[in-house]
Amino acid sequence: MKPDLFQAPDYYNLDDLLTEEHKMVRDAAREWVKRDVSPIIEEAAQDAKFPKSIIKGLAEIGAFGPYIPEEYGGAGLDQIAYGLIMQEIERGDSGVRSTASVQSSLVMYPIYKYGSEEQRKKFLPKLASGEFMGCFGLTEPDHGSNPSGMVTNFKDKGDHYLLNGAKLWISNSPFADIAVVWAKNEDGRIHGLIVERGMEGFSTPETHNKWSLRASATGELIFDNVKIPKENLLPNKSGLGAPLGCLDSARFGIAWGAIGAAMDCYDTALRYSKERVQFGKPIASFQLQQKKLAEMITEITKAQLLAWRLGVLRNEGKATSAQISMAKRNNVDMALKVAREARQVLGAMGITGDYSIMRHMMNLESVITYEGTHDIHLLITGMDITGIPAFS
Ligand code: TGC
Ligand code: FAD
């Protein structure tokens, strides 16, 4: 892979909207990605191996629980700082951002928000430091977009619960120490349970042959009469709204993260277009290439503004789930389109691992599917503006 020469585009001087703390956090994440992610990520993706060496660095830049209070080991930052960290990490690779998203929004957040004080104290500091890694099990083989149909279930056996079922497409599952798992009780009510590696009947086989997010480990969660101690049930929220509340936080992070992938593709294409000469001129001098680059920076700038405004609303506690869906959908779609255009600017070189664009493009095919598909987020907007759900 070529040396990382990334220069972040900021066409509308959005840095002026950031505090000194935002810029400090963002720059630390940016430097870390340049130093510790860029040199190893292409090989990790080619080998389809999650690079465990990055866990310590992710913890050090505050990527595990950016907005979780410091008393539980989190970084105690605001939502914009959280978004900026996700942007910088995904500038390196969406799979690395996935690991951070899952740990922060899908494992630490539910324990912090829905867990008991004992659960918070037991798990959050270890998750923040990376000593423990977590995963989040909502999707099942027959229930993806429609998680309310889940069949994974647990029964009250007096001094413990008995968990049965299976989850599929679970980021981090092959190496996670704990899993936050969503399952139905005997009344059909959805609850969150903390399942720990080593519990009898719990296994996490890896899913192979992915062409996307190859540097992120994905797998199953299988529960075969797993005895769950009663103190591992998240006591403070139940119903589908509980896992969906976690998704709000993760989708917000993705809305920022996707901008990072797009920025990297644009920056790479811009630099290449000025250096690559055809017909005696840099290809940047041809109108067709300028159109691509001009449209890319326009769309990136619009997405940056959307994410920033959403961050302000989240900081004020005013962002709705539907607003988060709009930003996730728009920004991931934008990033995928930017990646496809940028790839063309590089011609044949664009398909190689010498540049990051093709890897981003393939990664974004997962990002546009997970945490709610492109179609589902459109239907969420449709429901919000018409008041009529069109899911079924
Ligand atoms: P519906 O009847 O609309 O809602 C059920 C209850 O949930 C509440 N709710 C929400 N609460 C918080 N945040 C949200 N975003 C919420 N959306 C809905 C709702 O108010 C209701 O509460 P209550 O109290 O009335 O019961 O539910 P539905 O069954 O009709 O489904 C709606 C739909 C389709 C929008 C939803 O289920 C959905 O979002 N489906 C997509 C599934 C999804 O996103 N899965 C993601 C799995 S995790 C993942 O992909 C991780 S990838 C990680 C990585 O590697 O980065
Ligand atoms: P389906 O729900 O079967 O959808 C297939 C197609 O039908 C889609 O185009 C969809 O938009 C469309 N569709 C479905 N319903 C409707 C409708 N009502 N109207 C119109 N169109 C519709 N899940 C987790 O729980 N935890 C994780 O950590 C996790 N990590 C993931 C990592 C990767 C790499 C991937 C690819 C997925 C991951 N997922 C995870 C699962 C992800 O959330 C689901 O794949 C996603 O929610 C879609 O579910 P599905 O794949 O079953 O597609």
C-alpha cells in the first residue's frame, strides 16, 4: 500500500464550528490512524484477519465509550467528539470503525443505559480499556430487518435463565469476551442478556468468504441450553425499543464514519488526478474528471453539515430516531457513490490494494446493509413524514 498522505477536505471551514477539545480528539484519532492503521490494514483485509494489535490504540484514543462517563472508564466526551472519532477511524477502514461502534454503542451503551450498577462497574471499565471485547446479537438467520420476529428465547428456571437460539452476522463475535444478546422471555417480551465466553453451550463460529469488511471478524452466536445467571439480565429496559435505542447511537456514529471513508476516497482521487498524465496533461485538467471531483466534494460537504447538525441536536438531547436514520442513509449512500467515482478516476490502479478506494467501496456495501438497510431507513423517513408505517 502507498504511504498515507491523507489531507482532510474541509471545504466549508467546518473546523470553525468545532471546539478546541473536538479538534484535539479528532487530531489524535487522525494521527493514530495514520501511524497504526494505514500501514497494516490492507494486508489485514487481504488476509481476512481482524488486526487485534489495534485494540489497545482504539482504547487509547477514546474510541471505546467516547461518551460514557469517566467514572466507568469512558472518555466523557460529547456527541460531536464521538462522531469525529468514528469519522477518523473509518477514514482508515470501516471494519475498524465497526469494532469501535459495536464496543461503544452496542455493548457499553446498553450496559450503561439499561444495566444495574453492579453490571456497569463489572463490565464498563474493562470494555473501555479493551481488556474485554464485546458483541451485540440482534439479527437472526430468519429475522434481519424485522427483529421483532426473533425466536431466540430464554426460560426462567428459578435460580438461572436457560437461553436457546442463534444469531447471525455478528461483528466481533469470534473473539468477543461477552455478548449483549436480545431474546424473548416466556411472555414474548424482548430483554437484553449478557452472555459470557466460556458459558457451557455457547459457541461463536466465524463467518468466512466475505468480500466486504474483511478486516473485521463476523460470526454467529449459538445458544444451546446456556445457563445464564439472573444477574446477567439487563434490568432497566425491555421491548424492541431497547435494542433499537442502541442502534440510534451506532447509526449516528456511522453517519459520521461514512464521511471518513468518502474523504479518503476523494483525497486519494484528487491527488492521483493531479499526478497522472494522459494525452500530455494531468487527468485533473479534463472536465469529466473535474466533474467527478467537484461532485464528490459537494456531497461530502453536505454530509458533513448534516452530521454536524445532528451532533448538535444529539448534544441537546433533541435528535429523533428518524433524523438519525436520514443521516445514516444519506451519508453511507454518499460515501458509496464517492468511492465508485473515485475508483474510476484511478483507472486500473483503482482496483488494486495499492490504494484504499476499492477496500472502502467493498466495506461500504456492508455499511449500507447493517444497522438497518438503505431501504429500511427510507421507510423510517416515510413513516415519520406520513405517519403511516409501510414495513408490512
Ligand atoms: P416498531 O413497532 O416501529 O417499534 C417497536 C418499539 O421500538 C421503538 N422504536 C425505537 N426506539 C428507539 N430507537 C429507535 N430507532 C426506534 N425505532 C422504534 C418504538 O417506539 C416501539 O416502542 P414501543 O414502546 O411502542 O414498543 O417496530 P417494528 O417491528 O415495526 O420495526 C421497525 C423497524 C423496521 C424500523 C426496525 O425494526 C428496524 O430498525 N429494523 C432494522 C433492523 C436493524 O437495524 N438491525 C441492526 C442489527 S445490529 C447491526 O447491524 C450491527 S452492525 C455493527 C457494526 O459492525 O458496526
Ligand atoms: P433482509 O431483512 O432479509 O433484507 C433483504 C432485502 O429486503 C434488503 O434489501 C431489505 O432492504 C429488503 N427489505 C426487507 N424488509 C423490507 C420491507 N419491509 N420493505 C422493503 N424492503 C424490505 N447484526 C447484529 O445484530 N449484530 C451485528 O454485529 C451485526 N453485524 C453485521 C456485520 C456485517 C458485515 C453484516 C453484513 C451484517 C451485520 N448485522 C449485524 C446484520 C445486519 O443488521 C442485517 O444484515 C440487516 O439488518 C439486514 O438484515 P438481512 O441481511 O437479514 O436482510
